[in-house]
Amino acid sequence: MTTIIKRNNWAIWRDVIFALFVREIRTSFNDRLGLAWAVVNPLVFIFALSYMRGRMSGGETHTIPTFEFMMYGMLLIQLFLDVLMNSSNAIKKNKALFAFRQVQPISSIIATGAFYFVVKLAVYLLVLVIMYFLGMEFRIDDPFFIIINAVALWLIATSLGLIFAIAQCYVPEISKIQSVLTRPLFFISAVFFSMQDIPPEYWHYLDWNPILHAIELSRHAAYNTYSNEAVSEFYLFGSALVFTFFALSVYQISWKQAISR
Amino acid sequence: MIRLENVTKYYPSALGKQYIFDNVSFDIPSGHNIAILGSNGAGKSTLFRILAGSEYPNKGRIVTDLHLSWPVALTTGIHGQMTGAENARFIGMINGVADLDTYVNRVRQFAELGPKFDLPVGTYSSGMKPRLAFACSIGIDFDVYLIDEVTSVGDAKFRNKARKALTQKSKTANVIMVSHEMDELRHFCDSAIVLHKGQLTFYNDLEQGIAQYQAL
């Protein structure tokens, strides 16, 4: 008959997250456009925005090609928004699965978050390949740092998603507030502008936002000539740490009741 | 043995907290096939979900060293966009089944869904989904199966098959069952727990339990 492996807690966690991850792949791109949509959607945005910006400032924006300038802005804000939106819905969406005692809400958050991270990473690599075949020149001076930036941003998005997801279990209306709160992020996170477009005396209106730090730092990591004067890696990593700690604390005290309502 | 220790469970509502259990301590003895009896809304399904770890009590805890199934209700954990095979694989993975291919095959044979097994569950008829859910759980060896009305759905042929399989299982494992059909309960169970006004009472003899329940 069926043999059940006696697993320790870590092995159960790993198996569950893997199973949820596979399930996510299987169910996320289920319409006809499928996976292609995940690639085409940001590409269209990047082209449109870099075309507009390109008309204003020529082929280069503060020493980096406008296309890449837009690419880092667009991909990172989409990484943030996609991960935040999907992880904050993950608990509600997978509610039926918590019937299995092995499946805990945080596993579904991690699996969802990891899935959208992988999607964006794949899109990034694909865009680079397309640029290569189009004969566009590009530099990546510090690839390691770009990854670290993305991971820090991902941690912030997932942590916020976790907090919102838990909050939604208690107050369903939170999801409406969340969409109001996240809408402006696209416009204030240096997606299509640079801090260098803005006089330093106004920086303090914008530089509280860690997403902006992640985007500007990634541009700097790709082209060392691009100024990182307005932003700080310490602030980005610090925010990631604080958000993660806070989210895990909230989770620890409330997850059992959150799924028992 | 499954022990409930000072379990309090309520659901928040517009009319204040709706208590299902208020500081209940109770031992569910091992070695019995138990029918859970109670009127609608007495908390049978809630009890099931707490036992299985699908939900947690507001206070208190459940202590057991037995391997309990998930509460096998009509469509627990079945995803409409995935095929029957994928669903089975997912459930196997989560429960730590060693040989997934064999397990999926066994579910395929037991559920008898034919080619539909490889189509999305969303296309199944309402009688086919519980067949899949039941096949998934019976394919795994648990110490205790928590069965919620599942054996009373499906066509006559499948009900027979489910009965046989569950009877076979009940030689090596135990069943805790919720059903409103007394014949169903008489077939599988030897004892009963009557759930009334948040209190649990164990009856060693099923008939005694049923009599008590019908007198309520």
C-alpha cells in the first residue's frame, strides 16, 4: 500500500512549498495568451515609455540608454506590484487548501511570491536576449548587486503582502484600501524619471520610498556612470529587514486565528 | 486517543460571538469507528476541522499521536483548473506519499473517471468531484479517516465500491464519520458521539447513541 514518508518539519515545508509552486505555474497562465502575456505586457510598457522619454531626451538618459533606464524601472515596479498583489490574495485564494494541516498560510505566500519573482527574472533575461539579437548595446557592470536589489525589493513586497493577506482575513475591505494605496506607487518610484531630474532640495518628498531606492540602485549597478547620489543601499536593505521582521511577527501571533474564522 | 483539552471555539458574527464549544475537554477513544451525531449547526463539521488541524480552536488544543486524514468532504482541496491527475499528485505530495506515480495510478483506478481523469476538474459533474476527493484520501494510509458525508454521494456502483474500500480500511484503521443517513452509519460505525449544545457524549453502543440523538 501507500508508504508515507516520515518527514521532519522542514521537509514538509519544502514539499508543500514546492507543490504549491507547481500548482501556481499550472493555474496562473491558464488562458489562451498564457505565459506569453507575462513577457509581452511589460515589454509593451517599456517600449512605449522609452519611446516617449526618448523623444524628450534622445537615446540616453543620464548616461544610460533610455530603453534600459525604462526597463529597470518597469520590471522592478512590476515585480513589486505583482508580488504584493498576488501574495496578499494568496491566503484567500488558497483557503480551501488549509484543510490539509500541512499547508500553512505562509507556505502559500512564499510559493506565490517566489513564482512571480521567477517570472520577472525570466522576463528580464528574455529582454536582455532580445536586446542582444536586436544589436542593442548594453552593460551590466555589477550583476550581483542587481540580484541583491531585486531580492531586497521582493522581501519588502512579500512582507507587505503577508501583512495585507492576514489583515484581509479579519477585515475584507482592506483589499480596497490596498489598491488605493498602491496605485500612486507607479508614479512616485522613479519608474520613468530619475532623481537627477529633480532638484536635491525636493528629494526628501520622494526618497522615503524603498522602491525608488531599488530602481535607482539597479540602474547604477548596471551602469556605474549613473549617479546613485540620491539613494542608499543601507536604506533599502534596512527597510527589507524591518518589513520582514514586522511581517513575520504579525504572522506568528495571528495565523492560526486568521484561517479559523 | 485524540484528546481535546479545554477547547473553546467561536465564530464572530453580527450578533456577537457564536460559541460552538466552550471550554470542552474530551477524550475520543481509539479502536472505535465512531459516528458523530448532532442536529444541523451543532458543530459536527467544525469538530472535524479542528480535529484535522484545518482550523484551530480559539483556546485549548488537540493532542494526538495518530495520523489523521484531512476532513474528506465533497471537494476539499480540489482545484477546478487542474486535472484529476494533477490534483491527486498535489495531494500526494503534500501528504508525503513516497511513490507518487503509483499513488496517482491507484487514484485513477479507484475513481473510475475514465478519460475525464486527465481533464480539468471544472468540467466534472457534481457527482464526479466527490469521487475524486474520496479516491485521493482512501489511497493514503491513515490511522483515522475523517469522512464527512462523502460516501452518500455518487451513483450506486461507486457507493458500493466506496463502502467496500472503507470497510476494508476499517480493519486496520478507524473511521470517524458524519452522515445524516443512519443506514450509512450503521454499516461502518460501532459507537457514537452525540454533539448537543456544545457538549460531547460518547456512547459505546451505536444504537444507544442513535436513540439518544433521535430523542433530542
